[in-house]
Amino acid sequence: MALLGYDEGMLPMLCAPRRELTVSIPLHRDDGTIELLTGHRCSAWQQVLTEAEHRRLSLRTAATRLAVRRVAEAHRQRGRYP
């Protein structure tokens, strides 16, 4: 942490997301059993801040650029467009 210029006390704060969405979905299996699946989604706030500072953009523009990049990457992985 010292290499990055942060105090050791900052580590727990940096490791924990500021916002997190947790969902649980019951999955009904073909054999009649029910399995509870849990999913998590964390805020990309730190990535937006980094993009805004690095490219000298507003937070709104940085967030939009990040979102468009993620959607394009998802489409590329699914083979929708090159």
C-alpha cells in the first residue's frame, strides 16, 4: 500500500465497495429441487473517477464512456459485431 501512496489503514476501505446490490433467485431444477442462486453487483465508481481524472472529463461523460465500452465488449464477446 505504501508503494501506491496509501496508508495501511486505507486497505479495508478500498477493498469494500461503496454500493453493492445483492439478489437471490430461486432456481427450480428439473429433478424438483430448488436451489437459491445469489448474485452481486458492485458500483464502478472508482473506475469512473479514474477515467474522469485521466482524460479530464466530467463524471457524467466518464460514466457514459465506461458504460458504452462495456456494452461494446459484451457484444463483441457474443459475436454481434466486430
